Amino acid sequence: MEDDEIVGYVTAYLKKKGFTQTEKVFQEEFQHNKSNSSANSHLEPDIANHLLAFSQLESGPARYHDGYSRLRSWTYCSLDSYKHELLRVLYPVFIHCFMDLVAKGHVQEARNFFNTFREDHELFHLRDLQKLEGVLSPTHLEEMEFAHSLRRSKFNIKICEYSYELLLQHLHSTQSTTILGIINKHINFQVTPGQPSAISDDPEAVTLTGSSQDAANQINQKEIHWGLLEDSLEERLEKAGALLSDSEKGEGEAKEGETDESKKRSIEGGKQGASIKKVKKDKGGSATGKSAKPEANTVSAAPRVKPELSLPIIPTEVEHSILEDLRNRVQLSSIALPSVSFYTFINSHNGLSCSSISHDGSLVAGGFSDSSLKVWDMAKLGQQPTTLSQGENDTSQNEQMLGQCGGKRQYTLFQGHSGPVYAASFSPVGDFIVSSSADSTIRLWSTKLNANLVCYKGHNYPVWDVQFSPVGHYFASSSHDRTARIWSMDRIQPLRIMAGHLSDVDCVQWHVNCNYIATGSSDKTVRLWDVQSGKCVRVFVGHRGMILALAMSPDGRYMASGDEDGTIMMWDLSSGRCLTPLIGHTSCVWSLGFSCEGSVLASGSADCTVKLWDVNTSIKVPRTEEKSGNTNRLRSLKTLPTKSTPVYSLRFSRRNLLFAAGALAKSG
């Protein structure tokens, strides 16, 4: 290659990159040394070849198609032990090749590239691809928030050292400078020593962090107080147990494990202590005391925190009802599974869109696409759910058919919304119910008066979910407007607005101490918010689809989230890390619930099953896998199939009975 050609290539490169000052200095230096031919005669051939290759590759959009095609072919031909790690690189490279082509104005070539290789990624990233289809010009990259965030983000990919070396060797041997540039700009590799992990579905293998990665890390370093409320009913039970004799105290300690929504309440008044002591003594002959003791250590060890909200006073008769439930609670474990009562909606031709069950299972609500809300009272139906006996390895399932019998209305009809009802939630006592709708409003109904009390307006778009707090009076909502809001029954304006998600906020869940709420979004993240400040204190990243269900453990330490792909993830609120994925459902997870002592997690899915998971085993999985390489992440205790009924909602009662509901699907 002639010296003048080399100088031309270098000058063209500097000019293209905008290094005008460097170009000027280079020209002057070249002219100064031109007389000395020996100074240029020994230029290394490799440098010349690299410059030539670069100049050729820099021309034309075909380099993206060719570079990605070579990388794709090489990856699919790799050894199976490394292939699942190398395949993680393809999706980030694919979307950034596409967006680079669009940004450079090669729109038609970008569409051809997108349509040629999109099938490779439709299984896990279909929703993202559908959004990117709308990118038709360079201005769309800035105007569309999803595409703009991808351009400013980096993918974090876990990969073993040998897979990383194989990838670099391939890129250098094929002189794929375009692909190498994209990887360098948009991918951070987390290289681990040794052989590749045997787990191909690691939820943290590929994560997306924006340019504000440091800010996200700082968020997850904030201190959160995940314990139980001070002066809760459970704490009073513990103090009462300390006054008993040693033999009775053993039973009292066992009772500490029997926690539910009652542990979240702040009890007012001083005369409760005597009745609590009496309750503890009455429980002296309990057969479940011994089996409850292991769970008691976990729950009673949870720290106590002060409430940030002004909590309502619990009426005395409600306290007695809660204590009665505590005395009759069944202790669950991996060998003592819950009894299940399943409510099936039949003839739901007007489109059941949501369902909700009261804490004792006596009331069942259904929200419909014709804007109506209907509530069934099991006692009035003459079909009040039976308290089923609890035996070893026995799971009973009882189905109640909800509909019209003999033409007589079997439910209470609530009308007021002007759009489909997407969510409903009973207050802890069951005397109120809130519902949210496509009409952008939330309505408060009285189940005693059978009337609408308040219409709350604040959201600008459909409200996907609404949930009463564990103490009542307060409720939280989530909407298509990308916000979650906290409300109180006595005010028509929201108390707090939580904004930060990049897409719809699809579900919301209160922490057991009412100081935090969790939100799940279509942006595939879960966020935890402080109700006092309205600020985000945790960001949970790892889901591959929109999050549709959330649940908090009774001790407030763990959170479960379910997504549209059927994956459930267990999170540690303190660290913000995923403890383990629970994989077994084949369709959307619509509902989650922890048992009262936190040993069992129930999940309801569109695949027409209820699954029971062993929580105590699942949260210990990562440590054992690190040492043994065990790939069995499935910690399912039992699968309960319905005939043909997707599970819309489920909840554990204070007595640890599991209630679930869904609409019978049309056969054929």
C-alpha cells in the first residue's frame, strides 16, 4: 500500500470523527517527514491492513447484517456447554444493530435486518420487539421513550471466563469491528472464573441498567425497615406469653408464629392484656403448638418498627374476632399443606375481569367488563365454606359454583363505574370494598349499606389495580399513567404519588408494616416505595415479562413477584437481590399469597392450576447451588389443577385456609 493511500485513509477517518485539530497536526507532521522516505518505508503491514479493513467496513449498512449473521452462525454452532452463555449476547447486539441502522438513516436496511432475525428473539422478547417495530425514522429513537432508554442503557451479561475469551477470539479473527464496537459501547460483561454455570435460566444472567446505573445502585443501598409494627397484636401476645409458667410459655412461644394481618395492627387500649393472657392459657392443650415452633423463631425474630402512617383504632369486637382466628389457626409446613376452597364463576358471559375474596372467605366479589361489581355472601347462599380438617399430606379442594339459581339473584349488584372493573379489594374487616376501572376512577362501596360512598378521581388513565392496606382506611392504586398512588378513605385526593416506572404499573401490594408499597410494571421491574416520602427505595430487576402479581411474607422480609411468562421470583427486601426463581407455571401468574406463618407460598395462574411452594427451602437455594451446582430450582410442593378454570385470585384466611376463585373457561 502506498504511503499516500494510508495518509488518505487516516485523514478521512480523523475528518469523519471530527478530530480536526488532530488532522491538522497529522498533515503537518507528514509533510515535515515526507523528505525522509525511510521514515515511512517500514510501516507495519498489520496496521495498513487494519486501516484498509476499517475503511471498507465503514462503508455501507451491509456490515451490520454481515457482522450479526456471522456472530449468530458461530454462536449456534458452539458447544452446548457454552452456547447458552454465548446466546445471551445476540439480543443486545441485534437491537443495537437495528437502532444504529435507523440512526444512520438506513431505514429500509434496518427493516430488512429486523424482519430477517426477529424470530430468534420472539420467544423471550416479543413485547420489546413489538415496541421497536414502531421505530421508522431517526427521530423516533429520541421520541419513543423505550427506544431512547435502550440507547442510553447498557446490558449486564454474566459469562464465564472461557466463553468470554471464545467470543473475543471470534470477533478478532473475523475482524468484526462493527459488532465489537457495539459490544464495547452497550454491553458490560460480568466475567466469572471457571466453567460456565449449568443454569441456563438464571434471571440475573442478563439485566438492563441505564446511564444512571450509579443512581440505581444508590437506591438499593438505602436502608429499609422491613420488620413488623410495634405494639401489634402479635407483640402483645408475646408479652402475655412471658407472664405464663414455663410449660405454658412453650405454648405461648409457639403462638408467636401464628401471624397474619393481625400482626400489622396497632392495638389501642389497656384492657386487652388480660384477655390475651386468657387466650394463651386456653390454648394450652393445642396439638399444633409443637409443630408451630420452628416457624415461630423466624417470625418472632423480625425487628419491630414504628408506623409512618396514623393507624386507625381497631374496634374491640374485631380484636376478639382476630384472637378467635388465631386460636383456631392451622399451622402449615411442607408436610402439612392447606385446605383449599375454590369458587368458580359459571355463565360469566358478561366477562369476569377480576375477583376478590374477603379475609374469612365469607364474601366473594367479581368485577365485570359491563362495568358492574357483584358481591356474593356465602352465608346467604347457604354455601358458607366449610372449615376442612387438616391432615398429613392432605389437601382438600372444595368448589363453590357462583351464578344465578332458579332466576333469583344470588348476589348484591354494585353499579357506578362507566368502564370494565379491573380490580377489587376488601377491607380487613370486610365492611368496605374498593374497585378500580377503565374509567380512571376508584370507588369505595359499603357492603353493609350496599351503596357507593365515594368516587376517587386522580388517575388520568385506566386503573389496573387497587389494594386495601393491612390496617384498612388506606389503599393504594396503580395505573396506565405509570404512577401508583396512596389514598385514605376520608380524602378524595391522593396522599402520595409514586412516579418512576417507564411503563404501566400493573399491580400494587402493601408491605405488612404499611410503611412501604411495592409496584410491578410492564417495564419488567418491581419497585419498593416509602409511603412517607413517596420515594423509591428499591428496584428489583430480573423478570423477562410484565409483572402481574405481588405478595409480601408475613415477617416483611421477603417479597414474591409473578410475571406473564409464568415465572415467580423470591426477593430479599434488604439487599434487593433475587433469592431464587420458582419455575413451573406455563402461563401468566395472576395471584400470589403467603401462608400466615410464611412457610408456604400459593400461586394462581392462567394455566388453570394453583401451585404450593416450599418457601423455607426456596430461600436457601442460591447458597447450595453455588457449591454443588444443583440446577433444580423447582421447589413445588403440590399442583392443584382445576377442571378448566384460570385462577384469578387467591388468599389465605387468618386461620390458614386457602381460598381461590376464577371463571370457568368455555370448552371447545
